[in-house]
Amino acid sequence: MTKLGDLVVRKSYGGDVTFRVERIERSVAIIKGTEFRLLADAPLTDLLEVDPGSPGEKTERARIKATESLQRLRQDRQQLAERNQVAVQQWSPAAQEQAYFEVPGKVLHLDGDERYLQKSLDLYEKLRVPVNGYYVNESAMPNVLYRLLPTVNPDIVVLTGHDGVLKNPPSRDLYNLTSYKNSKHFVEAVRIAREYERNFDTLTIVAGACQSHFEALLQAGANFASSPARVLIHALDPVYIAAKASLTSIRDTIHITDVLNQTISGTQGVGGIETRGSYRIGLPTLKDLSKLNIVPTM
């Protein structure tokens, strides 16, 4: 008997994606993807319980790709530290090991899914990316973002949660916002963020979820968005992009192919435009880092 919290797959879809049962309404379950930002409903008769160690094929591939992406980001972090040390030595050749401090770009992350938000915050912490994260319903994001932007003053804004093409949209036009569950809310939030800061290199905006209206998000002012091919995106794809922006030097442009290849969904799931990084280093090492957006070097 299927119950709340069970891990399940849908038999009608070949058991490719693993879900967690969030709610049961009579003979229908509301299910949420464990790796993909997918919220769906399914008849209880279509669900098959699975062992956590034996996920669906697509879920297993996503987990492997997520591990590889994290490893690449950590390698990038190490290479960044090595480049910084070389640069500092050039500035101060008399010192053998001149210490410096880092100022990564600060992230403001609004997420329409509490569980995915926590996963995202855990990844930011692993990468030592400063972040303010909030669980906010997609429809409330424009108003909440309007209030938070002057307070948090971020370098990078992430707007994500759940989205999708409606089963019976008023228009079957995929270029019409009325065909989507939450794209209109993401678009409005992007507009507010871009009105707050019009320079695309001063404020990097990452927006969208599964199957979101990619073109509308870019037109509204996003630097990176989902989903060009209207496909599912991994829960952590927006985080990988934000981390890349946070840890790329202000002297450098984020290489679009590099950042998109590091996401789990690839270019079908996310796309974007040329954008400068927001990472800085400084000298000398500061004793009190608590009041600044600064992290100590390792």
C-alpha cells in the first residue's frame, strides 16, 4: 500500500524517474521528483514502490552527473586558489606565501520547494559560496524579491521552484505564458530584479524550473534560464550556474559552454548569455570577516 514519503516510479513512464509521495487524495498521489524539479499527480495504481538504492534509470544517470559536476566545481575551486596565489606572488614577490582574502559573489536564492532549497543551501555551503536562501511560493516571488533586493544587495539572484506546460492550456502555443504553470511569476520576478539593477554584469539572474518559458525569461532580463527544449531540469542546475558566477573573477567572462556543460540537464535544460563573474580577491588578510561578504582562504 502506497503511503506518504514512499519512493516510487510511474509504471506508465517505464519507471525512469524516482518520486517521493507528498500527498494522497483518494486514489491519486501528488508526487515530487527526488532529483528533478518535477511535481506531478498519478493514480495510485500507476505507482511502484522502489528501494532508495535502486532508483529509476533517468534518476540514476542524474545522480552520477551531479556527482561529476560537483567534482568539476571543486576542481575549479582548487585551480582558482592556485591562480590567486600566483597572482598575489606577482603583486608581492618578497613574500613566500602572501595571504589574501576572497570575496565571492553573494547569492540570493528564492525557491518554491523547501526540500530542494535545503539541497541547494547544502551545495552552496560545500563550495563556500555566500547565500541567503528563502522558501517562497512562486506566485509570491515578485513581491518578496522587491522587498529583499535592497536588504540583501546580492550579486546573483536565483529564482526557481516548480513549473511546467499545463495539461490543458488556454492556448497550445509554447511561446505563450498562459501555457505554463509558473513561468509568468518567474518572468515578473526577473523584471523586478532587472529594474533594480539594469547592468547584466552587476546583477546576474538565474531563473526558471522544469519546462519554463526560456525565451520569455531571457527577454525579461535573465542572464541564464530554463528550459530551451522544455525538458525537466535537475534540482541543482540553478545552483551550479550561480556557483560558477560567484566563483568566476570579475576580470573574466563566464564561458557559457563550460557552465552549461557542468549542469546535469545540459543545453536542452538551461541556456544563457555572456556574463562576467563576480569573484574578487584582496590584500592583506583581514582579521574580522563577520561583517563583510568575505570567506577565509583554505
